[in-house]
Amino acid sequence: MQEIESIINQLCEKTKKDRYEIKKMIEDKQVKFKHQISEIAAAKIIAKELNIELSQKTKKTTNIDEILHFPPGTPDVSIIGIVSRMYSPLTFNKTQGTGKVQHFLLADNSGDVRIILWDGMVDLVNKLNLEIGTIVQIYKGIVRMGKSGEREIHLNELSSIQSSLKENHEENLPKVLERIETPDKIKIENKNKEIDIKGLISSKGEIRTFQKDNREGKLLPFTLSGEKKHVKLIAWGEKADEFTNYNIGDELLIQGSVLKINREDQPEIHVNRRSLVKVISKNNKIPEGAITTNLKMNIQSSDRTISNNRAGEKETVNLIELEQKPYSKIIVRICFVDQARSFTRKDGNIGHLIRIGVYDSSGSNVLVLWDEKAQEAETWTINSIIEVSDVYLRDNPRGGKEIYITRSASMKIIDENGNQIPNNIPIIPINQLNRNWKIASISGKILDISETREFTGQKDGVVGQVRWLRIVDKTGTIRVVAWNDQVLEYDSLQLDELIQIHIASIQIQEGGLELHLTINSKIESNNNFSQPLPEWAELSNIIVPEFPSQGFHIKEFSRTTTLNLDLEDPYVELRARIKQLGDREPYYFACPKCSQKISDDFSDSAQCSSHGEQKPIPKLRIPIVLDDGYGTLYTTLFSPTAEILTGIIERNLMKIDNFDELTDKIKDSILGRDYIFQGILKERVVGEPPRKTWNFNVRNVYNPNTVYEINMLYDKLEEEES
């Protein structure tokens, strides 16, 4: 088809006739020869009779990113690309009979575009056996506007498509096979998007019907397994009928499925009529631990709400294992029971909610129960041990994860006998606080206590109070915030005092984690500890924690070098040596309320623009130059990072008579030493004439972990070799 179209285009161009006239001339020539010659032969005879020399050159192809800017209706589009996804062919009714349509995605290194095939082109593509990874050339496509507003290329009887040799184009096209996901590696960022996934059928349900909008629908549930993980799969409508032909042990490639996140915050693959399913192999061995029983599902007629009654005995796991092993069973002790709350739902029904603090030897969290389960739990008491099945972690809107249960979950109070759960919530090292938990207990020494500050609520205008203290153990430091009446809890505490804080709420902030006191929290001083003081809490001074910190910060910091700094990934991690101090003094004199500089020396009073006359206090502000072997980077350390790195407590600066000695002490403690720095990268303009440079806001500092660094280097080398 490509050759005849090329000849017709040349005849039109050189005779100045329109396409209809040239096609009529070709048909007349075929009639003259009683249809014993092909269309191409007839066109070549006409060209020879008109003394027209035909060129064998084809039209220049276009990159996809250029096509995505063509106006709708642009004809004669030619393109070379690699098939990145195929869809099932569909039939539809039209005025005279039925029509056929099929889609596939075509990719090059500039992007992807949807190709739409109509009628006879669908049959042609089936003959070409197109699949993911096939390289094709398309001629005479037409640019159209799709329903989503994106450009598409439509092919009809005037268009042509043919397979292209891989060796001619493969190196210039993306590796689309690497885009195929598996149950082991599902990218949650593709939620509600189409994906291609490959895996083994490890369980199979039965077709179920339901009513929606006065129409009957149907579905068929499956479990698709990878090497270690499994994902629920639901085939809808006519795909449910198709999936009855597939069996446990079949390896499938499913193209154009949709990744959903179900009500239990777990990924779920939905297969619809456009999805294309290909059997890769049959009778495969199911991975160890895969679910191979039939799935039973309940369908509510009002919508497509589905609950999976997971059969079989549940594995009992510790709280710390729950993220990797959802829908397991936990045995935990209760540390608090909040008052149950009732509310009115949008449909007018009354709902019930209760939050229960629970812990085991591995950690602690909050169990959230609704409706009947919430009412059942109102009779539970502190220190009771409960067994709860079918539990999983779910994001809390305010940060962190809490424990939820499925509709088929079971709950009961059990005896103490044989359960190795401590009587008190475990005390955790600061750098092992987990952002997947909601409550925790810690122990350490008080470094700083703030003044009480008043604030006005933005929503209700109510005036409140807030106060914080900062404590340290051998693994790190953290701020503990008290609100309103709880600020009085800090009045009896002293600097350098060892304390234990029980059942504080973990809050995720921009710089990392904080602990907030709640009505269930309790503070103990060293005179009345209910638990022995952990080894990591007993320290005489600040210690720089060893890298890496376990799950402590909300942001992931990417290891890089000064050569590869990039604003697209501003949360960076550097291993660098402190080469020298900057030109400024490593301290300044600040307002005690807002920490803004108000004086050049240790005077009796100075004027703050926000708080009036104040007695200035010395604060650390250490300018340093970092050298990672690839280049240098300038930054400034403030507290608490400056305190952690130097071991100098800011409040003790009030006792210093000679600040020159302070500078020498800082140099002795940090110059020439290697650390791991984590921080946020920004661009700034300095100097005259203006020039751009980096501003590196250090958030965390650690001592290098030699074993970890060596392992990371090995991993990098293996990745490069593979």
C-alpha cells in the first residue's frame, strides 16, 4: 500500500490533477486490461505514458513530539516507532453493518502517541502480528484530536503500515519491554493510569453478577503473582467471560489494564474490554506462598463495592512487619482507648469511630475501628491483649500510617498466658522512629526548652498556646511539642534532665518527624521511671549519630556529588569533608524570641523589629566549605545541626567570656572531618556582577558508616556492570 500511495502522490503533483482524477485514470486502465494488472502496474503505465519519472524516495518521517503539536486534520503524516502497547480490537454498529477499530501506542525517544486503526487496517495489523517491541513504519496517517484532548494518528484505507527491520532503528528507540510491570514491582505513581503487567495466575474466582444503573454487570476475580508478591486482578464485563479460558499456572501479559488503589489501600488491576491479554506460557509452577484457593467475593448492588474474604489461617506478625505483610494477624496490648465518636454520613446514616493505641515488642501504633467494630471495642480496657486479623496500614491525612481492618476481620480479647508482650510500650531510639507509626515512646536528655508562645487558630480564631522541648539520645535529637494545657507539663522540667516520654503522637513535618503530646501522653523524670533507662539514652554529651537513620525523615535524600547538583532533585545527600570555615564569625547575637540578629556584640539590650527591646543571646551560625573530592560547596550550619556537629550547646554560650576561643574550639572539633550531610538545594544570586550559586540548607548530619558505604559502592558497581 505504501508504494501505490507514493506513486499516486507523485502523479498528482506532476500532473496537477486531484487525487480523484488520478484514481479514476488507474481504474480505467485496469478495466482496459480486464483487471489482469494490479493497481501499481496500472499507475506505472500511466506514468510512462505521461513521461513522468517516478521517484522511489519515501516521505521524511516525523518525530512524535512534533506530531503532538500538529493541528487536528493534518494529513500525510509518516512516522517510525516501536509498539509500546497493544489493545483489543473492538466492533461497533454503523449505518450499514458493523465496523472495527483497534488502538495501539507507538513510541520513539521523544514520546508516545496513540494510533487508531479503522476497518480494513485492523485486519492488516493482525496479519503483521504486531506486539510490544515491534518496530513499524506508518505512512499517510491523519492527526486527530482524541477524547482526552491529546493528538492521535488515525489510519484508514489510504494509509499504510509495515514492519521495520530492528537493526536499522532499534538503537534510536526506547526499550519499551522494560516498562512492563510485575506484581513485585508495581509503581503506585501510576494509580488510575493504564499499565502493562506480566505475572502468573495463582488463584481464580467465579463470575459474579451485579446491578448498576438498572443494568447487569459481571466480574471475575483473579490473583496475579510475581516471584514474591501478589496483586488482585478483576476482569469486568466481556473480559470476565474471556478470563474463564485462563487457568491457574498460566503466565499472562495484560496490556492496557488500569491500576487502581482499593479501599484497603492496596493495588488492584482492572481489566476492561480494551485490555489485550496474551498467554505467554501455561502450566507454570506457582511461586511459594501464593494464594491458590478460589476467591469468593460479595457484590453490593448499589455500586461496585467488593470485599475479599481471604480464606485460611492468618500469619501472626509484629507491628513492624505489617507494611510488608498486610492482611495478617496481630496480637497487641492496649495502651489507650479514646472516647468513641459518632457522626452523620452524607447519606444520613450514623457512623461510629474509635481510636485505640496498641503495641507489641517491636513498636506501637493506632488501631482505627468503624461502626459495629468501634461499638464492640468500647468495652476494651487498657493493658488488655487483643488478637485482630486482616489488618493493614493506611495513610493518615495528617501524616504517617495507622492500622485498619477489612470487613471480614475478626477481633477478640485473649489471655495473658504465653504472650510475650511487655507491660509497657517499648522505648525506641530516636533515629529508629518510624514514619509508618502513629505513636511512640522515647527517652533522652533535655537539650532545650522553649518559652510558651500564643497563637490564633486560622479557622476558628481561638487563641491557643504552644511550647516545645528538644531531647537527645545517642542516636539523634527530636523536638517534642506541647499544646494548650499541656504546656504546663514542661514547667517542672530542667535542662540536662533525663526523661521518658510515653505515647506521644508522631507527626511528619517538612524537616522530618516531631513528637506531639496528646491526652494519652505521659512524661516521667529520672525519679519515677516506670521502665529502665535504655543504654542509648544515657549520655553525657551530644553524639553525632551514625548514618543511615532508619525511616526518620519524610523526604528521601538522593546521594550525589557537587558535580551533579540539580534543582530537579533538591533533596540531596553528600559525603564531604569540612575543608575550612567561612569568613564570618561562627556565632551571632539574636533576639531570644525570634532568633533574628539584633546586635554585633554581647550587649545588655538591643532593639528587635518584632519584639522591641530584648537582651541579645548568642546563637551558633557556622559557615563552612564542604569538599567531596569533585568540588566545593558553601553552606551555613544552624542549631540543632550545629550543636550536634560541634557538641557545643547554645545555651552554654552565655557563659563564654572569650568568643575567639569559641572559634578555635569549633575549628578543632570539625575541620578535616568527613560527614554525611542531608539537605535542601536552592539557587541564589550573589556578588557584583550577579552570579548564580547554590544554597545548601543542611537538615541532618551523620558520621559515615564504613560498612554501609562499602556495600553501597558494591551495589553501584554491580548496577553499572549489569
